[in-house]
Amino acid sequence: MQYKKVKIIYFSASDSNAKQLELSSGKFISLLFTAFLLLLIIVSVTLAFFTNFYQEIELASLSKLNTVLKEQLLDMSGKVSQIESRIHELEKQDDQLRIIADLPRIDSDYRDVGVGGIMSVNYPMAPDELSADIFEHQRLLDKLERRIELTQTSRDEIKGKLDENQKILKHTPSIRPLIDGVIKDKFGLRLHPIIDKIQNHKGIDISAERGTEVLASAAGVVKRVVTDNIHRGYGKHIIVDHGRGIQTLYGHLSKVMVKEGEKIDRWKPIGLVGDTGLATGPHLHYEVIIDGDQQDPIKFILN
């Protein structure tokens, strides 16, 4: 059996002489396999070297990045503490405003409750300690966000309540319907000056010169106007509805200066002092009526 041979011819670069090398097929295959193994080893060593080299570079870069992140988190912690301090001051002011608005204070434990459902986030490029710090800052920021939203909601509630209180005060009788004048008959039992009998006086009588302006004691809507000259009862008179079951009555007027359904404000002139109806002289009969019952008007005069 004749074995195949492999002839390798090569030339010298210096003298251009050709040389040849004969190898059996088995040796040639062995030579190729050995060369392949050497090449594989060289490539593996090279890859391992560069892999370790780049890993070291990446680790150094990550270490530097982690250092920067820690510094930023430390700076953020200081800013978060400042924000938390400011929010605390706003919450103290909010408590004071709620007292002024006659609203219950918000429980501090309720304010401090964080937002539920926060999921722990894993940061694979950061060490466990740094991941924990990031999560803690996220949790704290979520809690501060809730406290801010709660304070804003409270401020809206306070504003609404103060506006309501202001409206109530505006529509609550609180001034003398006459700037001048003397109260000659008070609220309660008295001897009627005309029929000479003891009766319950349902308001107060304020004497003043005829034609003196009568002022609305609170904002409201004119509910009733009587302008005919009937010489009995209240005579020419006005009833103003202030809402919430509160009404005021102004009697014995010489002139009415408003119309039924008209909206009026406190201090608005609504009529002039007279002696129409059952009266012995010019004066204003003034009543405050709450839910159908006459109250002592003196309790509703602050000036």
C-alpha cells in the first residue's frame, strides 16, 4: 500500500532558492492539529487576559460610580432633611389655621403614614448597601410627597371653611340698624304704651329723628316689604332673610327704600325712621328672628 505524502515547497527570501519538505499525511495532520491547539491556547490566553483587563477597568469604573452615587445620596439626604423641616413648619401652620377655621387637627401619626405598596427595587450595578440607601431615599421621598399632598388638601379645606365662616358672619346680624338713637324699650315683658297692658315685646325700640336712615344689620335678601299706611301693627316695615333660618324685621318706617327679592349688604340704607303703625312717636322697632322665634336683638349688636 502506497502512503500519500504532502510536499511543502518554500522559497528563501534572500537567494530565491526553492526548498521542499516532504511529510507523510499522518505527520501533516498531526502538525495541523498541533498548530490548531497552539492557536487555540494563544487565543484563549489572550481572551482571558483582555477579559480580566476589561473587568478590572469596569470594576474600577463602577467603584468610582458608586463613590459618586454615595456622595450624591449624602447630599440628597441633607436636602431631604431641609425639605422635611420645611414641611414640618407648614404642618404646624396648618394646625393653627385649622383651629382658626374650627376644623379638627390632623393626627400626626396619620400625617406620618407613608404611601403603601412601595416595591423594593434591586439595582444590579450597585452594591447591596447602596441599593438599600436608594430604596430608603425613595421611601422617604414618597412619604414627603404624601405629606405635601395632605397639607395641600388641608389648605383647600381650610380655605373653604374660612370662606363659609366669612359668609356666615356676613349674613349674621351684628350692628345697630341706627347709627344714632336711644333704646327706649328693650326685649321682653313691658307695659304697652298705648293699650296699657303688660305684653311680651318681641324686639327693641330705638328712638330717633324722623327720616333717619335705617341700615341693614347683615347681608341678605329682602323677603317682605309692606308700604301701605295702616295705623296698626308694624306699619310700613321690612323683613330681611339672612339665610340659615335668620331674619330681621324693621318696623314703623316712614319710607321703604328696597324691593322684595333685592339682595342687600350690611350697612345698606333700607328705609327711614317713622311712626307708621301702632306707634306713639318716631322710632325703629327692630327684631331678630331665628327659626321663627324672636331673640333679644341686643345679643346681635356688636358696635
